[in-house]
Amino acid sequence: MSSKSHRTAGVKSRPRAKPVDLSTARRMLPLVLRIAHDIVQDQRELDKFSFELEGLDRDKRNLSWPERERRYAVQGEVARLQSRLEEQKKELDQIGAVLADPSSGQVDFPTLLNGRAAFYSWRVGENTVEYWHFDGETARRPIPASWSEGHSGRLVSLR
């Protein structure tokens, strides 16, 4: 039996990072917030340019010269935005956070719950880290109040 058998089928596991406790994840938010806002904005632009590029690519053999110029410019913008998103993802990785969804700005913080790899989860627009989920799951669950009060309950953190 695989050690990954607890994962939801079809959901990829993320790279392991040093587990953090809930208070540490919440203290990281000011920096994460700035990076995540940039990611959401860049992802929106990337989606817009990618959509335009798909249309230009479909008819690339019949484009007029101005349309070809536009196609080359859009290709450049797509490459620039993809590079920026990779750099922003690396920034999050360096501080121990994981980009879960660039469209919503969801950032996860690795931890252990009941001896299993898990994540505290935050999204752009939320005031603080209020959710968690096990590694391989996409559904976020509310963090019980007892975890915030210092009663670890089911929470197990490594330092």
C-alpha cells in the first residue's frame, strides 16, 4: 500500500516544507498578502493575454502584418507574466508558504495534523488564516476556535 493512499484521487501533493504553527502562519500574512495580491493581478493579466493569444494563434497564417506584430507583443507579455508568477511563487517558497491557487490568491502554510501533512489556508480577501485542509485535499475546513486559544487539541507542530 502506498504511503500516499490517504490523498484524494487526482489531486497532486505539494512539496514538503518546514511545518509551521498557526500563530506563525498568521504572523507571515503581511508579507504573504503583498505577494498574493501581485499574483492575483498578474494571473488576471496572464489569463487575458493568453485568451487573446489563443485567438491570434488559431489564425496565425492569415494575419495581417499589424496583427502579427500584436501576436508577437502578446507572446512577449505572456512570457513576462509567466516569469513574474514563477518569481512570486519562489518568494512564497522561500518564506515557507505554498501557492495553492493563483486565481484566488490562495496560499497554504504547511503543518502536521494528527501526524498527517496538512496546510493552514488563506486567500486574498480574508482577514486572517481561518481554514485548514489535509495535503491532497482541496476542500478547506474552518479552524476550530480551540486551536487559536493555544489548546493544540489535534494539532501537532514540528519545530
